[in-house]
Amino acid sequence: TNVIYIDELQTMPDILLPVNNSKATLHIFNEEKDTVITSLSSIAQTYEVSIDVVTLINQWQRVDVRSKKYGNISKFISAAKKLMPKKLIAASNIIDYIIDVLSRENKTVSFAESCTGGLLTYYFVKRNGASKILNGSLITYSNSLKENWLGVKNDTLEKNGAVSSEVVYEMSDGVMNVSESDYSISVSGIAGDMGGSVEKPAGTIYLSVRTKDTSKEVRLQLDGDRNYVQEISVLFAIKILILMDKDVFFK
């Protein structure tokens, strides 16, 4: 019996899979699983490859592609990109891809984390090259640090609570101002398994992703244990970052 631990952004080790030197991984955004399967199946048949589609989070599909005996993966990927413009990224690891893209563009990113406690930062710093694009991260678990480190207004916290769209908006603004990064991500929520209220039960998460020109705030309502909520929150943050600047990430 082989027991392994992998997270959502890792692929199964080759030792546990059939040996095949021709493979690729695609990440497709803003599409449901059934749509991806329907759209890619005919192309896969044309270029003699097999596909396996896995939903990471809502409208983020990972497609594992393997070549058959006479398959052509590169032509399959080219055809798939034409079919799904500004939706498909070919990369075995999406964090490595983000690091490579932002490095080429000379752009940086910074984070302000509360309920995820540095997990978003860890997803990046465990990959080679993170220092090229990551300016830093602030873990502001308490309201006082949200105020003192990030400049979140006391009135905003008093009126809306730390778990709110208004607070993560000011958190992402604060960390961008401190770091002078091109992008920033902030997260605040109730990871569970306890806590929360009727209005904001456990699993309530707010995210803010910011560029120099705009920001996007999202509320998530997740159902799972503490680790699950934290992991899924990080994946949503990564997805929003990619979709916030399609001209950069979908070249």
C-alpha cells in the first residue's frame, strides 16, 4: 500500500501512474467541467490524446493530458487555446506559472492574510523563484494589526466587522501601499470549525484582489473543516488574481 499526501495544485507522482513520457497539464478558467469535457473531447480524438478533467474549485478545471501512441499534445494544446481564448493555461504547476509570468513582466505581488494565517504566502514561497515576484506578506490576525500595519480604519472595523468586504478592500489597499506591489491579495474570514454567527457563519470568507487600477471583492461561503476552508480560500484567491489581469496571464 502506498500512502501519499498531495494538495490541490500538485499532480500524482509518476511512480503511481502508467509510464508515459508525453503528458501535459492544462488549467481552464470560467468553464464548468461538463463544458470542458464536451469541448475538448473531439479535439482530443483528433490529435490522439486522452484527457482527465478534475474540478479544483468552481469554474477552475485541471485537465491532465496524455498522448496515445501517435498523439500530438502540442497541436492539441494549440487547438484548445483557440477554442477557449483567455481561459486556458498550460502549466504543470499554476504557482510556477504565475512566478514565471510576473518575473518576465517585472511585476510583484504582496499579501495580507488573516484567517489563512500565511497559507497563501506558503503556496508561493515553497516554489523556486518566489523571491523574484513576492515583495512580502503581512499576517494581521488581530484588528489592532489590521489598523496599525495596514491602515484599516477603526470605523470600518466597528461598522462592518473584520470579516467583511469593506475590511478586505482596505487590507488589500494597505498592503499595496506599504509594498508598492503591482498586485495585492487580502483575505479575512471565519475558517471554523467554531465561531461565526447567523449573518456570518463558519466558512464565511472575504477576498480582495487588487491591481494598480482596480480591485475585486468576493464573498465565499464554504462548507468543510478548518483546513479545507483555508485551502479553498487560497485557490479562489489565486484564481481571481489570474482573471484580474487576463492580458498578462493569458498571453
